[in-house]
Amino acid sequence: MLNRLLFLNDELQTPATPLWQMSVLRIITLSGLLLVLGVAAHSSVTAWRLGQYYVFYIVIVFYAVLLLATFLASRRYQVGRILLTGSVVAAGLVMQLFISNFALAKLGAIFLYSLPILVLLLWGPKATFVAMALNLLPFGYLLYDKPLPNWFGINLTLPDTPIYLQSLLFIFFNLCLPLGLMRMLKALKWHNSQQKHLNKQLNFSMLLYRDLFDNDAHPALIITSKNKVMRQNKALRHWLKDHKMSAQALAAALDIPVEDCTNAPRMVTPKSGKSRMLQLTKTQMAHNHYQLLLIDDITEASQLKLQLADERIINRRLRWHDLATGMLNDSGVEHWLSRKSTAGVALMQFCNGPGIRLRYGKDVKDLLLAKIASRVKALLPRGSIAGRIGRNTLIFCHPALDAQAMYGFMQAIEVQLGPQLALDDGRSFGMERHWQIGSHPGLLPLGHHLSTLAAHLSTQRLVPEQVTMLDASALKRFDSHHQLIEDLRQALTSEGQLYLDYQPQCDTQGNIVAAEALLRWNHPAQGNISPAVFIPVAEQSGNINRLTRWVVGQACSQLKAWAEQGIKLRISVNLSVLDLTDEGFSHWLISYCQQQQITPGSLELEITETALADPQQTSQSLKTLADAGFPLAIDDFGTGHSSLTRLTSLDADIIKIDRDFLKTVPGQPRSERMLKAIIDLCRATGAEPLVEGVETQQQLDWLLEQGCRFFQGFYLYKPMPPLTLAQILKAPSPA
């Protein structure tokens, strides 16, 4: 409570006036009010009794002024100190002017002697000097030793006036002012402790900054405004030692600018003799006479920057040029075409390039390509370019020629080149070239590159010495083919695109004895794609083995699911000739069926008649599978070109006769005799014939007359999902 009233907590700060001065103002006014309260009350009562009412009013006014000064000490400090200072001056003047007893009136002058101390506490040193000068007046008054004239005729002398004045002087000099001085000393002591703490922190910060400066990895030094070196850090000392140079010599060589600078380049040659590239950063320090210099040695960085610039040039050349021949590569030609509105284009396929590489090596082939490019470019009009966009593909472009003009040039150039090409070392090689002519724009479909075009051209049939127009639509078909390959790879790893339908195989009573697993592909964008389309794609792209393994896995899972439902049915799956030529496939199939607990007899393997054409590649795999207990069936019999010897050597259980032989049966005697002979041939090998493509009752009746026991076709059952087939198998037989 007392701390808040007298503002004794120095940690609280005010924005305008020091807290201790506000505290001094309130301490003096409050102590004066409390201590003089008895004197003021007694003098006021005495004056009232004697009829000297002006004494009462003067006392009340003084007391009110002191109360107001106390109240304004925190809110209006400037007004409060004016009121207190004015009260002291007014009290001294009132005593000198209105007390008739001259000996007592002199006490007013003595009272004014306290003014410099009061002003020092409340106003500061400058105002104190003024107060000291003003005190010459009461000093002269005392020396004059004569009373001042009383112009107002007021006499404040009361019977107890000596007691009142002595008490007032005692209280003010002995209590009020000492208390104020003690408050000031307390504030000075607190500020002194704070200053010591700040000095300690400052010293610690100076040591810290000195350590940071000394141990900074960047060479640095502090200089005066006249470039005199005052301090240097360890990094700079090491640098100066390595390059045999003094700090002052470095400062002189740096040509330090007057103004601050950042990363200013400077070339310095130390005594070591090797010039160094430095970067100078100058910063004005807090002291106006000192500057901080940061020095970066960027010699190696500058050299590296030059090397990187050279490498960028080399990389740009590598990006746009073929290293082996020095010609533009596919990216370089595309960049050139992108800056031309039109251009005639000629594509040259080096037909016998693979053979020359195989016999003479890659370097010879690259030399021949560079030589032929140089000769063709020389025969074209000025402004043409030559590039290599594939291993055996060159491209020639001219911005002023259209396709027809380029076609005429290339026909003439092909004749001029001739069949032989000689290298600089005298060796001569035969060169077979195939030309295709196009134009830009329109050379490439949107989103395609010349490398794709070169890959497409390498798959085409090439006729040497032929000049033809480029079929731009063929590239789209080529792209579609490769996109289908990629989509098939995605389908093998995704869910729901590939699935199996099953087409039942029936006996003479119409009972379902087996089912052929037929692979289907529901493409997310193209819908259902025919197996006649994607099976060859899988074989060409090397994905057929993965596809076959997927089918086998699905078929085995279906066999197990049907077995749990009490359905026993043989499933036949188709194998590709590429599966049979894979040495590991047959072993995988046997091992997989064992892991899945599938008896080999429940999984029939269908192979095309074409697979029998190469006995060396397929016989061992077929023998391994047959020995393991897998039933073998020859699919599409009669459409391939296998020999009868190969057919008899294969222990096939079923031979499936292709549907084409049944199309005109019955009705055409020649077709009937042919089909009957094929059926007899199948029986002669010991295999059971199964005729595919049964679509009418007449065909079924004719086959029954020939003694056929197994049939497959739309007339009997169409391919269906496994759930539908299971429902048919579980349905009760008609009575």
C-alpha cells in the first residue's frame, strides 16, 4: 500500500517523468501535510477567534494547494511540481511581507534557502542554478536587515506565531527535504545496481562478439576511417600467413571505398605471386571511426564458375548433338524444327547398318553415317541440316523445300551416292539406304518425338534404294500398339481388367465333361478387347508367360472353389509356343499345382498345332508335362503346318478340330469327306477328336453319325462366367 502511494518501486517505469521524482513530490507534499496539520489547525482556530479571517483563508489556500499537488504527482507531474515550488516561494514571501515582527519575518528568507534543494529534486540541475541565483534576493534582504514595506496592510502575527514558524522550518528542513533526498538516493542506488548489471551483460556480450569475430570462418578485420588495421580475426591471419601478406598491406591493396559496399570484387597479388580474386563487404560500425571489412576469397569459386559455364556449353551440345557422329540428335532436330514454320524432311534408314556393326564394329558404322550425312548435306541446297535420330536413322531438313521438292532431291541424290561409300582411310563399304519423305508440320502426331519415329521406322520392311512418302498414320498405329503393350502390363497388376469365361465341352448325352478357360480383357477406356488382338501383342512384347501364369492361377483357384461346392470338372487352358520354349515354365506349372493341391488330371493343357513345328524346343517341355499327368490337347488342328510324324510322336489325349472344317457340313460332300478323314486321322493317333464350332442341330447329328463323342460350340453352350456355369452344373438333370 505504502509502495503504491509513494511510488517506491523503482522497477516500474513511466514514459515521460522519472518515477523517483514523482515519488519525491508525493513524499514532500504528504509529509508536509501530515506534519503541519496540527500547526495549521491551531493557527486557523486562533485566527478565527481573534477575527483575523484572512489568516484562516491563507492557511486553507496553502493546504488545498498542497493537497492538489499531492494528487497531481502521478497524473500531472508538471503541474504538481509547479504548485509545490510556488507554495514554498509564496510561503517565504508571505512570512517576509505580512509578519510585523521583523525578527520573525527573517525566517521567511531563511525558508527560501531550501528552494535550490527542492528545485534540484523536482526540476533538475539547470533549474537549480536559477533557484540559486534567485536566492540572492533573500540573501540581500537579510544583509539589508530592514523589513519590507507592507503595502497591503495585512498582519499575520498571532500570539503563537514564533512557535508556528519554528515548527514549519523544523518540519520542512529536518523531515520533508531529507525524506526527499533519501528517496532520490534510493533511486540512485537502484539505478546504480541496474547499471552494474547492464555493464556486466555488456561485457559478456562484448566478449561473445569478440569470440564470434575471432572465430568466424570468413576473414575479417576492423579498420579506422583512415584504413588503419585495428583488429583481425583468426581466419584472416591464416589467410595472410598462407599468402605471405600483412594485414596493413592487404588493406592498402583492397582499394577500400569510402561508402559501404557489398561483395565488391578486388584482385590482389600477394607475395606468393598468385593473384587472388576477393570479394569485399564494408560495413560502418556503431563507432563512426571504425569499419568492419568482410573478405571472401572467391578465386576457386570463380574458376569453378567458369568451369561450370564451360560444362553448360558442353551439356547443351551433348543435349542437342550425337556424340558418335557430331550431328544433331533427335532433341536438336526437334529444337530446330520448333523454330521453323515449314520444312521438307527426308528420313534415311541404313538398311545394312546392323550387319556392318556386327562385322566391323560400332565405330565403323558411325563413321559411315557421318560420311553419308556430310555428302547428302553437300548435295542439298544451302541451309539444310543433318541429324541422327536413331541407331540407323538419319534425318535431313530444309526450311525452303516442301515434301515434293525434297522427294525429287532425294531421288537424284540416291542415284549420285551409288552403292559404295569409301572412308578417308581408303576402305570401301556397300551401303543400302531406304528413304522416306515427309514435311513439317505434320511430321509427328501431337505428343510424339523423333526418337519414337525412328523406333517405328526400324520395325518396317526396308527396300534398298527406294524413296517413298512417309505414312504419318503408321506412327499412330505404332504408338497404339505400344500403348496397348503398356496397358496390358498394367492390367496384369491391377484388379478387374482381366477375367476368365468358361465354354463347356459336352459328350453325346449333352453332359458337361470339361470347360475351356477363355481369357477376356475389359480395357478401362476401350472396353472389351478381342484375344485375337491382345494375345499376339503379349507374345511380341514378352508378356505371354506372365499372362499364361495368371490364367493358370485363376483356373486353379476356380477348380478349388468348385471342389468346395462338390463340382468336379476338368478345365483346359491354352499354352503359347513361347511358354513351351521357356525351360522354367513346365517346372513352375508342376510345382504350382502341387502347392495348390490341384491334381494334374483336372487341368488340361491346350497347345496349337503350330507349337509342334519345332520339336527341339517344345518336345522336352511337352514330355515333362505329360509325364507329370497333365492331359494334352492339340488346338485348332488342321490349320497349322506340323508333320504327321510329329503328331504321332506326341501322346495327345484330345485333338480339337478347328471350326472352319464344320462350317459347310453337312451339305457339301467334299467338306464332309475332308472332315471325316480328319476325324479318322485323329483316332488313328490314339487321340479322341473334339470338334469345335457346333452351331446347329444338323451339325451335331452329323457328328454323332460319325461316332464323335465330344463337342464344343455355341449351339451347346456359349462362354459364360464361372458362377453361371456352376449353377448349370448344380441344377438337377431333367427326368
